[in-house]
Amino acid sequence: MTQLISSTSKAIVLIITSFTLGVVSLDAAQTSSGSLKPNTQKIANYTADTYKLAAKNALAEMVAIETVNYPEQTLFQNPAFEEFRNWVKQKASVLNLDFSDHGSVLIVSMGTGEKKLGLITHGDVQPANPSKWRQSPFSLDDSSEPGKWIGRGTEDDKGPIAAALYAMKSLKDQNINLSGKVELFIYMAEESDWKPLTKFLENYQPAPINIALDSEYPVVTAEKAWSSITLNFGTLGIEELTEQTKPILISFKGGSFRSQIPEEAIAATGQLKQAQIEEIERKLISFKENFGIDFTITPIGDRHIITVKGLSAHSSKPEQGVNAINFLAASLSDINWSPTPSSQLVKLIDDLVGTGYLAKKFGSIAYEDEFMGPLTLSPTLVNKNSDNQLELFINLRRPKGKSEKQLNEEINIALKNWQQFNSELKYQVYVGQPYWLEQAPHVPKLLNIFATFTNTISPQPIAIGGSTNAKLFPQAVSFGPSMPNTPYTGHSEKEYITEENFTLTLKMYTAMIYELATGN
């Protein structure tokens, strides 16, 4: 699931129409195993029984390749991506599958003739902080917590790649005759830059129906839009405040990357009186009791370092995390600080964000869609930019229900109103377009597969806060790997896929290909 969509991807045209959930629900109600082909379960079970260990080993090999995109390197300068490219090519050969290399896009395929089905995945992953993992995030850890396979990419998105590869291999072994070609797309920059994939698809015609393996079960038919606000608080230095007697907020930093709810935030303060330190501590104790944060206040000479630890999560699911930036800012908000970039940042977060994620304090931007859910707003990163200026990145996930123009205007009004009583800001706003698929012929079949293999009665399509490459492909929905009512761990500092989930995914991906690519 993606980190960001470049602003240039505004050029992507999304056809967003009213989705009649009731129509899909009528089809989805036929969820007995009898609605699947007679041999589907037998064929899917063969995959898990025969190839589960091999698929796990393939996942471990992929996790060990640190496919993190770094700004200072192009995709083709990063040796990890060359290693991954060679791994996919070799694995396809071993599995007797076809392989083609299109630079930033790798395609593993089976079958001949007309393209029948596209499977959309990505091989790049988010960064990981090794200090927050029991073992290396770039090794498959199956011992720290029995039943969980822990490692960066296990859920997002190397686990699904491994499952899809061995589903394809299994169908080959069983001499299943496909009615057309099945293509597994592995994009190499989903977490950082969609432009190469957009360019590739201008000249490459994918299958008429597509499924992203980069989200949740049972079937995702709608995605909120990635949106953002980037705020610059200038360069006022502490050396300019040496004559001040008021408390000084020397620095503030937090977060690891833009699409992760920040697990840690740190502030350095000066000239605090004991009563003020105690006031900050009281607030932090309250936050610990009510929201589960942890904190430390460390004196160093006449300064204090205040650290807040929350819980990381994918920024599309802020309800599953505890935002350390928000709670650190809230703990500091009642102090009358000398004017510094950090003190202004704290005031803005306290005034316009608070400790929640529904944008209730941010002017009039809050809204909710009945199917897609509410707009969410999360500060995810505070750091120095390339000009050594303090910068705050706020990640929004917006549903349908407001136009791009209206939301943009409301954000600007809220920020301009704040500036009237505070400091001048430089800021940039990007508002993306939600994705909502009206109809897709494969949705009922996918719901039937999920119902059959999980014993779920009448599963329904869902919407997510994340954003996947599905929106770039014709008639694309998402199918797994995350199970309903479980935490989505991709982008977190404890990413994992359970053995049970992986086994089910092996079966369901086999069933998916068999049901959709072998005719009636």
C-alpha cells in the first residue's frame, strides 16, 4: 500500500461513479462453496499442502533484499533492486513461468493468447528502524512470536508476491488449462513514485480485469485519496534568543516517514522552571493512562529532553496507532514559549489538530462518507528540510463527498486564519482524488472465494484509507492479504503476516486464478 502519490499524478483520469452496493450484495449473497467450480477447493488445497514451505522460503529470500527507495539514488543505481530483479527472473525460471523486464515493472506470466487477468503487486518496501525490531527487519523472524512471520514486506507486499508465484506454479503442476494469459505485475516504486508505472501503462495494455494484492480482504472497491499539507516554520535560531528569560523550545522532531503514524517524537527545551516541568509531566502521565503512550524527561544541564513513544501504524489507519507527535505537542502546549520554529509548530498542532485524527479542529474540513468513512488527518513527520528549515508533513486520507476545489479552499482558509494571530507560514497543499469502482464482474466471484475459504457469511465489499496501484488499471479491485478485524501492520515497525493468513492466501490466490482465468 502506497506512501505517496506524486502531484504529477493529478493527470491520471479516474472515472468515479456511484457504486450501487445493493447490486453487488445481491450477487455476494451467493456465497456457498457450490457457487465455485467443483474442483476449486481441491486445487487450492494442493497448493498449500505442496508449496507452503517453498513459498515461505521465497518470502524469506525477498525480505532479505532491502528494496527501499532512497531519494539520493535512482531505482537503477540501487543495488538492492538489481538483486531483486535477478531474484524474480531466476525464480520465474525455476517455477517454469514466463518473465519480462520492463525496467521499473517486472511481469511474471503464464498462459497464452488473449490477456485474461492481471495481478498487481510491488517489490519495494518502506524503511525500517532496526532498533524497534527484535531481530533484523530484513530477515524473516518466525521465532519471536510463534505463528507470526515478522519482517519488512511480509504483508506489504512481498508476502502476496510469494503466494501469487506459487499459486501460478501449482496450477502449472496440475495441468490446469487457462483460457488466456495471467500476468503478475511487480512494480518497483509503489511506495515512492507512481510516474514510471503511469508512463509504462500509456503504452502497455493490461488485462481487462485486474486485482491488486496489496490491501485487505474480502474485496476493496474504494480507496480514499492520499492528500497532504507540508508546512515550513522558517529558521529562527536559538542564538537569536540568548537574552530571553522565557522558556525556549529548542527543537522538535518526530516520525520516520510520511505514511507512518509516528511512534516517537523528541523535544529539547531550555529555561523551564520546576513547576513547568511538573505541569508537562502531569499531562504526559494523563496521556499514558488514557492513550497508552510512554515518555521520558531527561535533564541535561539547564535543558530537558522530552521523549514520547506511541505506536506506529499505516497512516491510512490512524485509529490503529498512537501519534507521538500529537501527544508531545499537546504536553508542551500550555507553556508560554519564546518564539521559535518549534514553538510555532507546537501551537499549530495544538490549535488545528489536537490529539485526534478526524480534523475536527482544522477549520471546516472534516467530513465523512457513508461507505468510505471519514477524512483523516495525521501529522506524520517533523524534521529539517534541505534548506535546514523546520518542516511538518501532515497526511490526509479523504473520501468522496467534497470536491478537490472545496477541500483545498477550506484548508487554505484554516491556515490563513491561523496565521492572522500567529506566525507567517510557507505551505503546500495537495488534494488527491478518491477511487470508487462502480461495478466489476469479478467482485461476486472474489467474495464467493473469500466466503468459502474463511466460512464467512455474505461478505461485503469494503473501502480503505490506503491507496494502491489498483486505480491505474482497468476494472481493478483489491483482494488481500490483510484479514478483516485484524491490525494492518504494513508500514509499522512490527510488520508481519501470520502463518494462518499466509496459508489461506495461498489457497485463495490459487482459487482466484483458477476461477477467473479458466473459462466457465
